[in-house]
Amino acid sequence: MSGPALELSSLRVSYGGIAAVKDVSLSVQRGEIVSLIGANGAGKSSVLKAIVQLVPHAAGSVRVLGKDVRGLASHRVVELGVALVPEGRAIFGNLSVRENLLLGAFLNRDAAAIERNRARSVQLFPRLGERMDQNAGTLSGGEQQMLAIARALMADPKLILLDEPSLGLAPNLVTQIFESIVEIAQSGITILLVEQNTRLALQVAQRAYVLVTGEVALSGESAELRDDPRIREAYLGEAIEA
């Protein structure tokens, strides 16, 4: 199948008359990691929620794997091959690791495929294999993030939306999580990454879009953006001499 995995055209999202996303257009090619960066409140999470129809579009279109998803129920978007790993992980703390993983496969009726995806998740995150019967609420923050990503993989997605995967994690765990993100992309899964750690986001993504107050202010190859004085000063904490 040809064409982008994801294409947004003039997307607008409003909350009670307040525009959170204003005419955002972007595309993610199949197999790419593309990052969406920007300050808190820039509209990054609203873009992800609009893709999976958790918030309605005020205007514009979202095409996932060639299909316009506007007006679809969220589970129908998941059926197309989209999985969201939300900010804050949203794991079910009173359920076991195994039960959380099985919830990620709720649309799959193929027992063999479910087991293959579970094995793939354990291979990617061996700690989860050691904690299958442990309540997810007792896991560390890093382990919960691993579980959230693994749960998304259980849906056998073609496109994963990752919202702030490094949030609140120790540096060594951030490194491990991002190594896993690269490995997932290398397996052929497309990734749209929302991440406040701009330096890390630009290291793993091929391309990036910069959101400022709900609008795309800059976009381009990650290597070019890393050298852009505006990015270096605003997001990488580097002082640029006049």
C-alpha cells in the first residue's frame, strides 16, 4: 500500500471556543519516526487525541493509511491499525501485567497472534516477562511506561502515537525506552512521537514539526532543526550570540 501512514490537513481542534490546534498540516511516511515538539500547551497532545477521535475536529481532515477517520468511533480507528500510548501511561493498576497486555489485544480474536505479540513485547521489555502476574500499579514508572508501549504493540498496530514517553523517568530508563522506540520503528511500525525532551526527540526522529500555540511554526529534517538557532535557543537551552 502506497501513500503516507498519516496525513493531517488544516486540522483544527477547539475546547469550548478556545482553539487548541489551528490549521495543522503534517504527514508521516510509512516506517518513519516523526516528532512533534513544542512547549507545554502548544497543542501536541490535542493533535494525537484528534487522530484517534478522542476529541472532535473543528475543521480539517485526518487520513490514516489512506482513510479519512473524521467521525469514526475511536475503536474503529484502532481497527485501522493505530495505537495511542497516552501521556501518563494510563495503565490499569489493579490488574496484572498480563491482563493489561490482553486488554491491548481486545480487538484480536486470533489466539496465536496474541501470543506472538505478547512474546514480542517480552523480548522488547524482558522486565515485563518477569512480572506477568504482578499488579501493574506496583511497577516502577519506567516499567509502567514499558507496559504502556507493550500494550499498544498487542494491537498489532501499523502506526503508534507516543505521548511524552520520557515524562518522569530516570535518565537510564529514558535511554532504554528510546532504544525500544527505535527498535519498534525498525520492525516497520510508523511512529508519531510527542516529546518535550527536544534533544532526544531530534536524535531518534527522521523529521520533526514544531508546534507553537497550536500552529506549525517550523518543520524539516531533524538534523537541520538541531542546527537551527531558533530551536537551539528555545528548546535545547543553548545561548546563541547575536
